[in-house]
Amino acid sequence: MEELRSTDILDKEIQNDARKKAQALLDQGKQKVSEILARVGERLEAAKVQKEKFYGEKLAKKQRDSDASLPLEKERFLVSYIGSSIDQAIDSYLKNLSSGQRVQLVTKILDGKESLTDGKKFSATVCGFEKKEAQDAVEKKLGSKLLSCETVQNGHSPEGIILESEDKSVKIRLTIEEIIGAAKDKHYKEMCSALFGGRL
């Protein structure tokens, strides 16, 4: 009987000891899991701070770039708007001129070009003008230096008159393009002022 009792006591001690060890292992496991979870939380927080800093810097750079480019874009738009407005004003002015007035306008290019025409004879090629009008206007400037006058009909040649010397050494372009280019070069500021009344 006594042996059975001591066996029961021994079994209970073994069970208690096993329970204590299992509890200790379980507590250790919980502690490790808590430590791991704490480290994961720290890492996630660190990663979050790093990403917020990275994207914050990118956003700030984007904003700085945008702020820096805005005045440039505004300037480009203004220059483009002024340029197109002047082109429209010139185009409108030219459309209101008669054919004869346009011919007179391009032949004015010859004024002051005597050094180019002295001692030479020229042939004229006319595009976009009446041949007789163009020939008469050129003869007023060159007199007997004009040998011939021909017209060309194509969409590639600029409106005007091309003079070429007999020896091919001199070519003078009397075109609407040349007139517009010269007007812009010499009088751009005046045109801006006249068109916008100093508001720009």
C-alpha cells in the first residue's frame, strides 16, 4: 500500500515538474515572440520613416522644379503670344494691300543696293504677282539693266521677284518674306509697343 502511495506521489511530482518546465518553455516562447514582434514593429516604423523622408524629398524637389519652371513657361508663352500676334498683324496689313502696292513694297529692297547692281544686267523671275506690274516696277529701279522677266507658277517659291545677274554672280531676293524679316529685325520693339500699347 505504501509503495502505491509513494508511486502516486512520485507521479505527481513528475507531472508537476513537467508542467513547470512546459510553462517555463511556453513563457520563454511568448517572450521571444514578443521580442520578435517588437523588432518587426520597430523595423516597420523605421521603414515608414525612411519612405516618408524619401518621398517627401522627391515631392519637395518636384515642387521646387515646378516653381522654377513656371516663370520660364510663362515667359515662353508670352514670347509665343507676342510673336503670333505680330505675325497676324503683319499678315492682316499685307492682305489689305493691292497687288500693285505689294510689288512696290518688295522693289523697295533695291533702294540703296546700287553697289550690287552697278555694271550688271539682270533677269527677273516673278512669283505671285502680275508679270507686267512686276516688270514695270523693276524697270523703274534698274532701267535698261533688266534683260528679261519670266513668271513661275508653283507653291514652293515665295511671293516676290528674284533677280539674277547675267553672269550668275549676284542674286537678289525681292520677296514678301524678306520684307517681313527685315521689318521684324528693325522694328520689333516698335511693333510690340504699337500692338499692345505698352501693356506687356
